[in-house]
Amino acid sequence: MGQCFSSTYATVEVSPNEVDKELPEIERNSYIFSDGIGKITPDLAMEVAEKLQLTVNPPCAYQIRFAGCKGVIACWPGNNDGVRLSLRKSMIKFESNHSILEICSWTRFQPGFLNRQIVTLLSSLDVPDDVFWKMQQRMISKLDRMVVDTEVAFDILTASCADQGNTAAIMLSPVSSPKQNLTFAACWFSETKKNLQVIKGFVVVAKNPCLHPGDIRVLEAVDAPELHHLSDCLVFPQKGDRPHPNEASGSDLDGDLYFVTWDENLIPPSRKSWIPMDYAQQKKNVCLVQLVRSEYGAHDEKCIKLAELAATAVDFPKTGKIVSMPPHLRPKLYPDFMGKEKYQTYMSKKILGRLYRLIKDTYDKDVEEASSDVTFLPDDIPYDSALEIPGSTDFISDAWAHKCSYDRQLNALLGQYKEFRQVFDKLGPNFDQLSADEKNGVYEKKASAWYQVTYHPSWVKKSLEMHKVDGAGGRH
């Protein structure tokens, strides 16, 4: 039933004679290598892209809901037999006459980030703790500098922007390859698809939640020119004893996102994967506690058992199987980085504890400085007069009003979207009729005005005076 309540975009109607629901499955060793993956012809894929207004950079695969079917369809040339949409038995969940192709998501660049589970497992696989420590220190340094260095700020923003992808870790959707001899492939394009970047060599692949050391897969990425039309996605092979997606947290090909990194520093020294857990036979926070508490990390027997229980618990909506926590696996102490203030905690000496305390100490220091009686003058704030452009004065009063509103509602972040949306709505009903250059001109003028009322010494002085009147005072 949950499938019926997925958030989707209705796109094109596909007639029954254009659909083949009998695309053969690839099965071996009781595994379905093609589980959840189908095909869509390039012409139909383009029609879908047009409906979604994605023609500038058309996706190569879509996560879909169609006539009781769910899964991912990858763009693949047809056989000139009139069939435009090919589905497999593993994709059919119930029968329906609904003929609208509904889209849940599509392939696109998404920055990847390390989390507690991935860091813990990589550390257990002998990635030096110093690697994570240096990565965090570099990030803290960049965040400190971005308020005074425009180049650093630009680099941080573009690294997190889907249209300007430039990173050594990304989140990708999976598809399956009909090439039997393909070891593993991952590739993605730039925004214009003119500069193809194919990732080759060892990579780390994981899918959250990942609790078992075998959930971290060390694979070899290869260049397959005939698959270059598949971008922003993983292409898994059909060969082997077990599907790679299934090895990674018991996943499949029906739309899960995978963390992928080719950063040499994050590749386990052994260049090999731990034996994957058998998810076919089988509480997140509790498992993490054991991971960092145990001398053996992710290889601890209790951690392995908890990973199995977690895998079963995650599948409860599908299987209805309830997992109970054995008393001997319940933690009595929690590591400090989990913030369990109501429970007894200890100072974790593992990498997660060290990373946590570095951030906490930095935060506490910033809060202490912010709450102190340190005074500053408006002229102390770096201000770039080059950002004052002709015409921006027309927006100053409006910008100042919004700056005051922002200062008063700084902690109400959820309400800020509405504020920003209203700014552009006020530009008038004819705004959409402006050319791209005219729109950019308005954006630049408004941005310049907002910058001025935030950082220009005279406006900073005015803002401080208002805060004193309101009883706020101090820094903001």
C-alpha cells in the first residue's frame, strides 16, 4: 500500500502496446541481478524530460511508479518493435490499468558526505584516523575563512551545488549493465555534458544505513565507452556470485542512493571488501554504541549480531517481522558524541569521539566569544565596494526591511523560505516575461542591495543602534 502514497510527478501516458512487462530476469545463485531495473527508449525518456523541464541535461534513468510497478528504468536503445518501456517481473507489485508514467526521482549529481556509520566502518577497515581528522580540520578552516575570503566561499558553495559538481564523493543511483564482462563502472557528466569524467580505479561504495563491515564495498571502476550515455549513476555488472547492490546493505536496483568515493585516502589499504552479510537470512544507535565501545570496532561479534537485527528491523514494513533487543546487547554507557545527556556517558577515544570534541570545542569557543563583551566597530567588517552596482540603490529600502526582519527571526529558519519567495513575487507578474539577461540584472541589483545593508559600515552602525534600542546589543 505504501507504493500508492509515493510522492511522484505525473509525466506522459504510455499505451499498453508500448509496454513489455516480460523483460527477462537475470538470476543466479538464488539472487536476482536485475531486481527492480527496467528499460526506457531514448525518445520516451526525452518526452519525460520535457515534461519535467530537464531537457538541458536529460537524465539517463528514472525511479518510477507505473501501473502497479516500481523500480528504475534506464535509457537504452529499443529494438524497433514499438516497445518503449520494458519492465521485469520483479518490478510488478500489483496489477493496475493506470497508464501514466509517474516519476519519483531521476539521476543527477548529488554531493556525498561522510557520516558516523561510514567513518566507523572505514576506520575498522584500517583507513587511518588521521585521514578523517585532517579532512575535518580542512573543512573547519574553510568555513572560518569563507566569511572573509570570497574565493573560499565560492568553492564551498559550488562544491555543494548539483549543477556545478566537483567533488571526490557523490551520491548516485544504480542501474544494471547487460555487459557480462563488466567489473564495475561509474561515470558522470558536467552540467553541459561536454566534459565527460569517467571514474577509473578503486572506489568505495556504501548505502545507508551501513552497520556491517561488509556493507562497505571496495570495487574497481572501469571505462566502458558503450555506456557513456549513462551518466550520474552507477552501472553494476550482471556477473559474479552475488549482486554488488545486495552486498551493500542488502540493497537492490529500485532507486536506492549509494555513497561513492574515489578519494585515495578513503580507500581501505587492503583494497578488498569484507565478507558481506547474508541479508536474505536474516537498532541503528545501539549498533553504533557497540561499534565505538568495542576494541574490535565493526568486527566485534556483538556488532555483527546487531547489524543483523538492524537489517531485519529496517525491513519491518515489508515483512512485518518485529525485532526485540536482547538484554545483553543493550548498552549501559553511551559515547559522548551521541549527546545522550539523560544517560551515563563516557569520553570516546575512537575517531568519532575525537571529531565530535573538536567541533564541540570550536563551537563552545565561538559561543563564548559571541556572548562576551567584545566590541567591534562597523569599519572592522570586511566590505567589498565592488559589489555596489548601478541601480542597486532602488532596492536598498526593501533590502533594509528584509535585513531587519532577518535579524529578528534568525532562529526561525523554517520561515525564511517564505520571506525569500515573497521577495521575488513582489517583482511583478511580468517578471517571467523578462529575458534571462534582464532577470540576472535584477537579481544582481537586489543581491547588491542586500549585501550593502548587511556589510556596509553605515548600515552595520544603524543595525547596531537598532539592536541597542531593542535591548539586544552585542554581536549579531
